[in-house]
Amino acid sequence: MRLSVNPLVSGASWLYIWLFRGTPVLVQILFWGYISALYPRLSLGIPLGPQFVHFTANSVISPFVAGMLALGLNEGAYMAEIVRAGIISVEEGQTEAAQSLGMTRLQTMRRIVLPQAMRVIVPPTGNETISMLKTTSLVSVIAVTDLLYSVQLIYAVNYRTIPLLIVASIWYLIVTTLLSFGQYYLERYFGRGTARELPPTPLQRLRRSLSIRHGYYQITSIGPMVKAEAVHKRFGRLEVLKGVSLEVQPGEVVCMIGASGSGKSTFLRCINHLERIDAGRLWVDGRLVGYRQSGDKLYELRDAEVCRERSEIGMVFQRFNLFGHMTALENVIEAPIRVRKLRKRDAVAQGRSLLEQVGLADKIDNYPAQLSGGQQQRVAIARALAMKPKLMLFDEPTSALDPELVGEVLDVMKGLALDFQTTMIVVTHEMGFAREAADRVLMMDDGRIIEEGTPEHFFTAPREERTKQFLSAIL
């Protein structure tokens, strides 16, 4: 819950962990015992009105219950941090792959992230469980009955139990709060290279949840499959996209080339809202990507609505991002069953057919670790096709492959382009594929599209000097 995108949920979780991890368990035991001493009789009813049920506090919060409440809430705070550590240990690509298939945050967490996070969660959970069992001896050795009797005795003598507990708690909270802040900034420091952006701070998360995107929304006629108008995107101070405008027609295959860092992959990720654009507009099949109009303002869609849009856009990643705890067939059928609500029997039949089409009929029961890079990428293509998308995005699908494995992936992509007339946007450095399969080739440089044209014109008579330099270096 501390990782929730909802600032209220994450804030409440942080407060719970801060409070119960920051105060000694002995103080917590005293607190729960003191409640029954301060309020020996409890009642349920209308405030300042009639009371319907009366009972003694000891019948609800017995010494045993007080001890278990204190130990349970205390251990819950530590267990929450263990689970969080397991979740953030899962590669970001796993979440992105699930999101690109249209899976909601809950589905992604339950089906993809947690099963893989358990490898990290289980060992410290075992240690923490043993520690918790040993901590229960604190209650029995101190003798809860005597402990709570001492609280009652102190209260009867000077009525100052609360000040004593508050002083003790504040002292420990000050120390543990300083340690918690140190832990938080160490996590951000050592995690700075593991994601495209650092995780937002709680204040940034709150601002994002309350933010409104202003601008005018113009209804477009049904025509281009993809339309981008002056799209801008920045990561911190670095502006990656600087006003990209583009139209892709249904059935068209567009290849984007350019030097690393020119903004190609970022633009591709903006098309299915894996990255939020900072300015401009993006439409897919006539629908604004990731936002809705209300008057003259644009608001970001809810997660479920964004997932429905993503389910119609297939994406193949550079690093495959197959779900490591699932076989090839399970990778292919997961999203159709969970997102499209396809019957498992039908999903399996479709999955087998797709894996056969990409030449992997004999690998359906193999896990990703048992497949070569080229085989993994072909499974990833079959997984994306299983959702029957109207648009396919390929983010340098062969760049992570050995040279001898590139051909088998390109053959599958050529089949999609030439035989099935699939609308495709391909970020690639494979000039041979661009020559043979592309209807149009674009050159990106420094966050802008500087040249475009048919393969015949683009490769034989480029206009821009930067395009000539790039092509001369790779051809």
C-alpha cells in the first residue's frame, strides 16, 4: 500500500509503518493495556444520546488480546517493508509489459509482480517470523497480567501513565524518523539508475494526483491510426521530445531510425501512455491517448480506462520482458484470459496457433530462461498478437540479440507487415528490414523528426546532412 499511486493510501501506510516501527513494542503493550484501565466500561450507542450496549473493557481487550494487538501491529509494520522490498526488486519491464497488454494495476500486481517478488519476500519473512515468535516470549516473561496491573497501579497513584508513554514514544519516534529519512534517501540514491525516472516523492505524487492538464481538444475525423501533434516530453531537466508531429495511416508500416538518445523509444512509449507527455496531443484511431475532455480541459483517464486503450495496442520490447514465472504458452494466454475474458480453452488454442506461426510449436512448455534470445522475442511477438491489436509497436526488437538470431525475428515481423497488413511503428537499426518492409522511414535527431520518405527515396537521396552522416556510418 505504501507503493500505491493514491497519495492518501500511501500516506496512511507510511504513517502506520512510521508509528509502529518507531515505538518500542513494550510501549505498545502498555498502551493497549492502559486503554482498559482508563475506560473500564465501554458502550455502543448514539454520541450524547442513548447507549444500547454496555460491556467491560477487559472482556474485549484482555491481557492476551492486548499483547497480541501490540505484537501483531508491530510486526505488520516490519512485514510491510519486507513486501515492499520484494515488489521493488521486480524489474520495471515486467510491469510495463503487463501494462502494455492492458492489465490493470491490480492484475499486474497479483499475477505478475507478486509471484516473482516472493523470491525476495520469503527468506526475510522466515527470519521475521522466527523473530516474532521469539518476541512473544516478552509477553509471557514479563507476565502480561502483572504488566497491565502495574499500569493500573501507576494510573491510580498519579494519573500520569499517558505522559510517560508519550515521552517514551516521542523519543523513539525522533530517532527512528531520522533513520527512516536516511533509509528513504539511500533507496532513492542507490535506485537512481534502475528506472527511467526516480520514483516521485510523496509531495510530487500528491501534486500529480491533483494536477489538471489544460488545453483545447479538437475532434479529428476518423483517418490516421496514429496522429501526434507537437508532442513534448522531458525527464527532469532533459527534454527528450521537442515537438514531434506524425501521422500513420491504417495498414502502414513506419520505421523510425536515428542515433541512440534521439527520442525514438520515448515517443513509442508515449503512444500507449507508458510515458505521460508534457505537451501536445496524441491520438490512436481517433481517440486521445490517456486523457479525456471536459469543457476546455483535459484530465488523465482512470487506470481501468487507460488499460482498455492499451489492450488494443501491442508492444514488443527491446529486452523481451517475458514473465519469467510463466511458460511460453502461459505468457501468450495470460492477457487474453485476464483482460479480454477469453475462455481458457479458446485462449490456449489461440496461443498454440500463434506460437506455431512464429516457429515455436515445440517450445510451448518452456520457461523464458530455457529459450534463446530470438525465441524469447518471438514469444513476445506472439504474446502481443494474442490481444488482436489494431496497432503494433516494436521498440528495437533485435538490438539485444546475437547477430545470428536477428533473422528469425525479422522474418516474423516481415510476415506481419507484408502478409497481414498490420499497422506497425518500428524503432530499429536494421536497415535491411526498413528497405524491404517499411512504407515510410523517419529520421529522428535530438527529439525531432528531421526527415521522412519512402525507403527508395530515403536511402538513395536523403536531403538532410544529418541523415546522410547517419546512413554513411551504418551502411
